[in-house]
Amino acid sequence: MPRTNVSTTHTTISAQPRTHQHASEIQQYGTVTPMLPLELEEPVRLEMTEQLNLLLADTMTLRDLYKKSHWQVAGPTFYQLHLLFDKHYEEQVEIVDELAERIQTLGGIALAMAADVAETTRIPRAPRGREEAPVQISRLIDAHQVVIRHCRQLARRASALGDDGTNDMVVSDVLRPNELQSWFLTEHLVEVPLVHAAEPSVRKAG
Ligand SMILES: [Fe+2]
């Protein structure tokens, strides 16, 4: 008996991987999926994802600045700074993931690629060459300050818009670790003697 209703879209069974596939995007950057069960309106999620992407780009830049510093540091404090920079790098990796997944949770699209990050970040571009440790540390502190400033603005705005999840994440998972890392860096730039305490005549409190 002849078969009827044979599908015209059947595929050939084969072990050949289907490589080199291309298709148009399923969602454009800068948009959010319109309906999500989050009880947050689309305009709120649009504004929050836009702001979070700025914070993400700056955090990715700070993360990479730490790895650059970890590799290129020189001098008598090499060992200590080499380890500290990598510890902070690993913590920034975690923050990057938190930010990106918050953006996706809100229905947006997280920035991911280096070229897009470079076009978006507010942190000034570092030179390719090596810099001395105090300059590395100063550069890192300035980058933290960019992140910290934006965290405070974004947390307040998220709270005003009723996006408590973003407010909580920005304060707890981004702002506080950045404040702590900033403290660890700034203490390295305090001028205190290593062996001989300075004479009272050269001391200046405050
Ligand atoms: Fe390393």
C-alpha cells in the first residue's frame, strides 16, 4: 500500500555535523522581551538593562585592567601585588557574570565581546606597555571610582522604579566588593616608613 502524508521536510540521517550555519538574530541589542512574569513594566526593564550594560562594560574593563596589572607588575612588592591583583580579578569575574545574568533576567541582552565593551566603557584606555606599581594602583583606583559612582546612581534609580532586585544586586554584589577592593588598593599608596619611623619633625597627621 503506498504511503501518504509523507513529510516534505524530512532530513537525511547522517553523521556529518551541520557546520557554518547562519541566520538573523532572534533579538536585537538594546531591546527587552516584551512580556515576562516579573511584575516589571517594559520601560523599566529597558532603562535598567541599558544602565546595567554600562556598568557591565566598566566592570569588564576593570577586570581586564587587573589581569594586565597582575602580569605586568614589577618591583620589590611584585609577589604581594601579583597575588592581590589576581584575587581582585577573580572577584570581578564573578561580578561580570552577576551583571550579565541580571540583564538577561530582565529580558535584555548583555554586552559580551571586547570590541563592544571598548566602545561602551567610561574607563580611560590604559597603555599597552608597563607602568610602575603606584601608577598601576592609581589607575585601578580611578576605575573603581567610575564603577562606584555609577553603582550609587543606579541603585537609587532602581529603587525609585521599583526594581528591588537590581537595587539589591548593585549594592550587595557590585558596590560593596568594589568599595572593599578600593580600600585594599588605597592603603598601598600611604607613605609610611618600612623600617625606620620618621622623626617627629617630618610627621604630618591627617
Ligand atoms: Fe596568573
